[in-house]
Amino acid sequence: MISPPNRGVPNVYGLVGGDANAVGPNKRPLSSMSPTIVVKDGKNLAGYR
């Protein structure tokens, strides 16, 4: 189970997250993971999420 982040409390990497994925100066997303689709010649080769 993944627990929600606690505001103002560093995670296991020492990063302090604000509002989840908030956009603005001096803010960073809690995670940099993003869905990816790999395509070659119009055909799907791989998908990651």
C-alpha cells in the first residue's frame, strides 16, 4: 500500500513535497515517473506505466 505524502515531512530520499505535482517556482513533483509509449514505424514496441 502506498501512503499519501505528508506535507512538510521529507520522504525517504530527503525530499519535501508540496501539493502533489503542483506547478510553480521552487516546487518539484513528488515523482518524476511518467507513462511512456515507444513507437517505431507507427507500431507500438513497448509501453510503461
